Amino acid sequence: MPQVNVSKQALNTVIILIGAVLLIYDFIAEPKEVYYKIGGLVILMFGLYKSTQQWTSDNNTQDEADDLIEEDFDDVDFDDDNSKS
């Protein structure tokens, strides 16, 4: 089982939540400035980007399905010697 970095995942979750709170505040309070929406979207997308990077680094092993597909292609004969003339 791959090693999971819990502290980085927690930090990324907090960043995502901050961005979500800013967006929700913008929808509920409807302030005159658009900076809450822009800041919320930027922070939310940054948190999502960092969290997907962390997930891929935590799960960098090959899937068994990829191995099975490669084995299936090894058994296929691509010669045209069996074709009818």
C-alpha cells in the first residue's frame, strides 16, 4: 500500500475550503467587489491542482489492468501469413 502524506492532504483540503468559503460568501452577501469571487476561484483551483498532484504522487504504482492489457498484446500475432490470397 502506498505511503500517504496526510499533512499535505490536510493543507490542500484547507486551501480548497478557504476558496469555497470565499465563493459562498460572494454568493450569499453579494458584495460590490468582484475580488471575493476571483480570489475564491483562484484559491479553490490552486488547492485542487495541488491536491491532484499529491494524489498522483501518492498513487504512482501501475494498475493491474495496464499489466493485463500489455500481456494481451504480447499474445497477438500480427503477421499476415495466415491471410487468404
